[in-house]
Amino acid sequence: MTLLARLASVLFAALLIPACASVSPSPARPELAGRVTFGGAPVAGATVSVIDRYLPSGPHVATSTRCADDGAFQVAVPAGSYYLAASGLFDGKPVFAWSGQNPVRIDSGKRWLGVKSVSMPPPARYEAGPAGKGASVAGTVRFKGAPSANAHIYVYASPEGNFKGMGYAMSPPTAADGRFAIDGLPESGYWLVARRRSAGGLTGPLEKGDLFGFFPGNPVYLKDGKSALVEIEMIEKEKALSYSEVTSGGETVLRGRVVDKGGIPQAGVYAFVYDDRVFGHQRPYGQSGPTGPDGAFAIYLDRGGVFHLGAREHFGNSPAPGERFGFYDGTPDHAVELPLSGKLEGLTVVVEPILPEGK
Amino acid sequence: MNLRPIFASAVSLAVTVALLVAGCAPLAPVPTGPGASSGRAKVPVRGLASDETWQGDLRIRGSVIVPKGVTLTILPGTVVRFEKIDVDGDGTGDSELYVEGKIVAEGTSARPIRFTSAESSPAPRDWKYLYLDLSEKSSLAHCISEYAFSGVQVHFSSATIRRCTFRHCVDGLRFSTADGRFEGNRMTGNVHGVRYEERNSRATLAGNEITGNRVGVFCVTESKGTATLRGNRIFGNEQYDFKLGDRQRVDIPAGGNWWGTTDPAAIRGRIFDKGVEADLGRVLLDPILQAPPEAVEGYGA
């Protein structure tokens, strides 16, 4: 069952059993709260689904709730990590939302989320695909209803990885008409996510002003010899809120500064951690936003443990000659250890250009 | 519009970080099995606190790190034996020598330096590798590195490696994003004699003998010809003398090498490139050397 269908069934169930929406959350349990909006206006009565995992048949909704007339919602959940999605009607037309903060981590207290919805696109439809090219997907990416150029569609073969990183396949940038096409895929179910980064680039955290969209019919089953046609509407990323800014619960954070060999703070560098001493080409376990003029960084993590800390200038691919790069040198293997809901502060990472001329 | 998707990289560039020595006292037992050490077993790690000079017969169990700013000097005739431990159960030994500072291991033809397995019946992958990561101006000469996953790996580093022998490993010499001079070495008995991802490397691979491997030279991906391969003897490898990875779509200049014959068709038959897979780049062979290059000092340690 697709997310679209699952959300529809949840909405139906919620209408039948309105009492469910009126149950007050236990004050002892963590609570997700926020507001669902469309174009800045509240979506009254929207259904907010808290998805704890994906099954082969589709999302598993752990719990759900309905928004009040002002679009506000609150729902108590066990501590954990969730995807938050919403659907409803605005001006009589269906809308859909996928939280830009997914996966949402909540340990205790209340976490607040602003949830921006878009017009619900039609379900995927199928036509004959290019001959001999396996399964295909094609369609249009839009922002505020207009075709969006320079967006990429990321194809994920599973929810593992939380729909981050480069995925199984990725489209070239969309043209001015917002169109994309990807073929040569093995027949299977896939999750489709669209992103457009203002600064270009293919990977790394989205910045304020970047666009992203999650197809509500995910996972889309792509059939051999067929092309699935989809439309994906994107929303604009607000300031990337840190965990501490949206929750009153405990937080696990690494803080420090990135400097050069002479101790001068380095701006525009990302600190990162891996939970394995072999980095490989995997995504970091966590990363900071770009450092400011003071070189300060903060990495918010969803658990404690041993992490290997470093910093680099760019995301994606392997570091290139000239790129500022370095590890935390307080331990031989660059490891730091912190407890859950703990802070580790005062860390220093020294970065230097890789392979500068003459060395 | 029918555009090809860009498939995500699954290439492993091991930027491993840690390591431990020896030659010194045995270290604490290595935790093994599920749940060991807070859910994740750890490879013992020892970082050199200051410059060290090694000589004689040494053993390494776990990971030894030469940190940034520290120099490890290994004297001629030294034997470094890596104990076989496999904490993560991946089938490759975890003992390694990991250099982020500088290593100077310069043996002589009479007294080479040897990096080898501590096993009585050694086999490839008994230990992990000698790894240069962000290292500056490291130097290996007259070294033998054997029975490892990689005889040596060089990444984000400047290094000179000459007259060394890399044998009985998965990868003899492996590099990416390296500013290296690799000259007069012998790679034999490995799965890949040389494996590289150029990634803007300014490496020079010259005057080496690469023979008796499963694949002589394996150019995996991300290569545009900024590395130089000239004057090498690349012949007699089991499957291919030169192979391109399945995402290497750009042609690779490889002129000025000796391929064991002057027959272009016979040489082409030993190359895995566009001639086999239409999507790949081509290994550019011209000019083909018409005779084996003279080895000024010989090959290997």
C-alpha cells in the first residue's frame, strides 16, 4: 500500500473515530507538536501520520492525529525516530506534507515542527517505457506549481539511510520544463525524492532556500518495460533547525571549532562524524552546518557512543586536492566518546588543504 | 528525453583511521564476538607519541598510528610482522600500520625492510595494509610488503616508493588522490598488481615490473590521465594486463610501456576496455615500446 493510500485510510479511520483525536497525550511521554500549513495558512483537520517504519507494503503508521482548526497538532509517541507526514484538504483540494526534518527524533519533552504542505499530485500512472531499458520513471518537478529547473530526482531502493545521500540512482538536473527521466532500473519498488540546491552540488545537508519534495505515492513500483509517470511538488527549506532548537528533551551534541594550522578559525567548513573507523564512501553519521567566521561547529546526534571526528570543505565524493580537510587529533584514531544526552565541547579540528603544490 | 541516471558510487576508498604497535609489549587481548566492548568490538590502537626508530624483528597486533607531525623511521633489515586478528569478521586481518605523519623506510638491496604476516603459514589478507593517509613526503625503498590486503595504500599523500616488492596481496600498490613517484617496483602474485582511482592524482608510475598478477593494472574510476604511466613492464598477468572499472568512461593514456610483445592485437587481447565493454573508455597504448625498457637498478627490493 502506498503512502498515499495509507494516509487516505488513516484519514478515513480518523473521521470514523473522532474520539481518538481528543485523547490527551500522557505528560510523561514525549510529544510531537506543530502546525500544518499550505502557503502559510493552516490546514484545518489535516491528518498527521507518525510513521515508525516502512514495510514492503508501505508505511507503517504508528499513530496519527488530526489538526485543530488552526492547523495545530500534538501527539504523544514513545521515544524514537519517525517520519512525519500529513494529508488533508485545503480549499477543498487535497494537500500533502512530508516534514523537512524527517526523520524526526524525539527522546523526551516536546518537539515542535512546522509542516508545509503542497498540492497532492496524482498517483503514478504507467505507459510503455523505452525498449530494452528495464524499468523507468519520468515526470515533472515543480515548485509553487511551476516547473523547476536544476533539480535532481534521487531514487532510493529502500528506506534505510532515511532517504539521504545519493541513493540507488539519480537523474541529471532537470531542464527548464522541470522534466526528468531515469531508465535502466531493475523492476522493484523505489522511493522518489526531488532536491534542488541553490548552490549546486548533489549531496550534503540542504540549506535555507533549497527545495525538496517527497512523492506521496512512495514507494513507487517500477515495472520492467514500463515508465512510471509522476509529478513531484517541492517546498522550500527553512532554516535547518538544530535538535536543541526544536525540543525540550535532552540532546547529544559535539561542539568545537575548526581552525587552520596556525589556529585561525576556518569558515565555510563542515564538521562530520562517522561511527566506524573506516570511513569509506559512506555518508557521515552526522554533520554540522557550515562554520561561520568563528569556525564554531555543532553536530547534533541521536545517540551517544564513539564517533570519529573530522572536518572538510565540501560534501560528496572523496576530498579533492586543495580542499581543506582534517581530523580531530585529540586521539590517535580521531575518536570521541559521548553519552546519550551528553555534550562534548571544546573540540578542535585542524584542517589543511590536501596535497598543496610543492608538498 | 532519455538521460542516463547517475548511479551512486559504491567504491570503497578506505579512509580508515585508526591503528597499534609493537615490537613492543603485547597489548591487551582483543575483544571479540557480539557485544564485546559496548556492542562493537575494537581493534587495539596505539598512536606513536613522538618520533620513533624501529629496527630488528617487530610484531604488530592491531593498529599502529603514526600521527600528524610524527616521523617513523625504519632501518634496513628490519622485519615487521603483523599478527592475524579479525575483529570485524570480514575475512581480512585488522593489523595495520597507518601513517598520517611521515614514514621513512629505506632499506638496501642487501638488507631490505620486510612487512609480512606473523603467521607460520602466511596467506593474502593476513593483515590489512601499510596505509599513507594525508602523509607528506613519506619514503619507502627496498621494502617487501606481502600477505596483506594491500601491500601499500597511498591516499591524499605525497610519497616516493621505489625498488619495493609487493606480492601475495589483494592489491599490491593502491592509490588515489596521491602525489607519488612509484618507480622500479615489482608487483607480482597479487589480485591487482596496481589498483588506482586517479582522482586528480599527480602520480608517476614508471619503470615498474607488473607481472604474474591476476590483473596487472586496475584503473577503477575517476581517472582522466593526470597520472603518468610510462616505461613499465606490464605483461604475463593472468586475466588482463590492464583493466578499466565499469564506471571508467574516460580514455587512459598508457603509451610508452612494454607489454611483453610488439603485436598490437595480442596486446589488445590483454586489455579490458572499450574493446570489450562499449561503455568504457579506451586504454591508449601508443606508442608501444618495441623492446623491454632497461632497468637501471633492477626491479623490486
